[in-house]
Amino acid sequence: MAGKAGMTHYDKDFRMTVVDMHLNKGWSLHQLEGEFNINDTQIVNWCNWYKKYGTPFQQTGKVRGRPRKNYSDLAEKVKKLEMEVTLLKKLNELLLHEEAESL
């Protein structure tokens, strides 16, 4: 699970119960905070996420990590690799030529 060590994580059913109690049954944030020992800011976040996404979990759609290179065709990948090989061969020839001249 995400989050720092020692953080409390609440499952979807628990969050839904708390959101329902606040939005539909009229429990105040203070009452819920005392009953379940949850910070009122967290309850507000769950309620906002529920109103926006229909679930008490944040749905950001963010993609984590480095984007993968998508080669739609193997021929495209082969062409790229062949270009790299050609470039490296030319670089090697230049370095060998410079080395021969410096001797």
C-alpha cells in the first residue's frame, strides 16, 4: 500500500459507511471524528471524492513512472536500432582516424 509507515489505511466499505453517515444520515464531522478517531479533514476529502467520482477514493488518472516507448511495429524498432548501429560505426571510424593521426 501507498503511504508512510504507521499510516492508517481504510478500506472502501469503511469509507463508504463514514461518507454515508455524514452525507445521508446527518452525522456531523465532529461526531464522526469522535466516533471513529478520524481527522475531519480526511472525512471531508472522502466526501468530496465521493461527490466528484462516486467513490471515496481519489481518481486522479495520473500515470506514475517513466512512460514506456511504444513501438507499434517491430520494423520501426529494427529501423531505429539499425540507425544507432550506423551512427556508432561512424563514430568508431572517426575515433580510430583521430587516434592514427595523433601517433
